Amino acid sequence: MRMRRMLGLALAAATLVGASAVGAVSAQAAASPTITGEECTAAGGQVTSFPYRGSSCTLPDGTTQPIT
């Protein structure tokens, strides 16, 4: 009986960790949309390229977004 309870608690904890990881990924995707280089320059931003990391757009309000 005690073993079943411990297994249930472990399963519940793993489920919560998985759910919070999915929530964090969804929140990151919603908070950081990607734009194209043309959209960046049209919005008054500056495109910056980084070796091994790709490009990003720095908008006039100071936010930085990855470029697709």
C-alpha cells in the first residue's frame, strides 16, 4: 500500500513538471514571435547577424526578436 502511494506521488510530480515545461515553452513562443528581416526594417528596426547564432532584430523600443 505504501509503495503504491509513493508511486502515485512520483507520477503526479512528473506530470506537474511536464505540464510546467510545456507551459514555459508556450509562454516563450507567445512572448517572442519571430519576424522577417523585411518586417524588421519596415518597423524601423536594425538587423544584426551573429556567427553560429543567426540574426536578430532590434526594434526602436529596445526589444530584440529572432529573425526567421
